[in-house]
Amino acid sequence: MTKNAMLKAAYEVLQPTTGHSFLVTTFDESGFRAPFHFHPEYELTLITAGSGKRYVGSHLAGFQPGDLVLLGPNLPHCWKLEPAGAASSIVIQFAADCLGQGFFSSAELCAIQRLLHSSLCGIRFPNSSVQPRIHALAAEKNDFRRLIRFLELLQELALEQDLAPLDTNGITAGLTPAERERIHPIFAWLVENFREPISLEKAAAIAGMSPNAFCRYFRKITRKTFMETVIQYRLDHAVRQLVQTNEPISAICFDCGFGDLSHFYKTFRARMHTSPLNYRRKFMQGATA
């Protein structure tokens, strides 16, 4: 499939093993080829090998081994390897009613209920110590112990103090199904194409709207203009290239979709309050301190 061919966030249908309440899957690098997609289940993902970019709703950030995130229902997401190569992850997926209607609403599970509510926009656990629990759950063969390990994992995550929200705009959490059908394809297209020349007319056509109507609609939903979102994607990618490669600034500029070097410098300085070169120098000084 070419980049321009993928114009919608794919709806993923999960198939739990017969008789089991949740899925625990270990993926190799082929699992990172999934397109920008969404599903009604919660998803906890631990990256065990590989690095690249993580897209969650309108949020873009880098990932590396140890990256742990919990995503709420219908929150579009994907992981893109950079560079391509060996990678692996453990993914746990479960429905809100996987253990019965209202199970997580019981008084004994109030902390888990708060955790699940917080995950509607996606949350990352920067300093979590639960990785051994996730590996143990993935290796567990006994069904009863597997269920207990699952609940213990959720409880431990619910008690974590260090949580980082991802899609802070909350674009997906409050949308109706019809609104998701309209806005998700736009972000799916941006994920695949933000480094290329971006056409407002093309984006509007994907949404089935006129350019003027699309601009108003996009700002209403995201609280940003369409081009502000494009620029944010490009700058996030530029920052990652600056700190993880030795590529010249000019090469990074064009690779990120900026067609003019002076415009790149001006935009970068306005958002990051320093030049691209100084940003790289400060990062390297901090890394070697």
C-alpha cells in the first residue's frame, strides 16, 4: 500500500481466544507495520525492542524499549519504527466489560476505574516498575493465575504516581461515532504524509467538506488550525532527527516537510525558543554531562 493510498484510520476487530477475557500478544517487527487504527478495547503496550515514533490521536512522540502506554477505547494509534529493523512488544487488549458488565465499577476496583477513565486520551508511565509483571503475564499458561496477574497489573498501574497524558487535546474522547468517522481519516492521512507537501484541498476532500468548512470544523474539534497541526507534526519529527541523527540541519528541514530553510529556522525558534543547531548542542551537552 502506498502512503497516499491509506486515507482512513482502520477499525481493528480483535479476536479473543475462545473463552478468555482479554488478549496478550507478543509482536515482532511485523506488528509495527499496522496502520493508524482504532478499536473499542483498551490497550496496554510495552515496547521491548526497537525505537521510532508513536502516534496517539493528535499526539506524536518518540518511543524506545521500556516505553509503556495505556490507550482508551477508540483512540487511534500506531507505532512507526525508525530505523526499520528488529523490534518487539507485548500488547494487552481488553474490553470494558471483559469480566462482566460493571465489573470495574465495583468499590474494590475504584483505583482501576480511575485509571481506565484517565486512559481515554492515552497515558504513558515514564518510570513504571511493572515490566516484570507484564513479562510474567505474557508467559503465564494457567488461566486462573493469568487472570489474577492481569488484575494485579492493572491495580499496580492504578497506583502509579508518575503519569504522562498523551493526546491532551482529548480529540477522540468526546467525539460521537459520526465525528470520529470524519476526523480519524484526516489524522491517518497526516501520519503518512506530513513530511510531504500538504494540500488543504486534499484534506478537505478526505473529510468530504469544502476547504473553508473544513478549516472551521478542524479548529472546532482540535482547537488548532489544520496547518498548526501539520507544523507540530513536522517540528516533533525534526526534534527527533536533531537528537538521534547527525544529519545536517538543511537535510532535516527538507526531510520533515519544510520547503524553505529560513522558514524552518523561524518556525523552530518560535516554538522551541532556540535555533535547531543550539537545540542539538544543548541536548548533546546534557547527554554527555
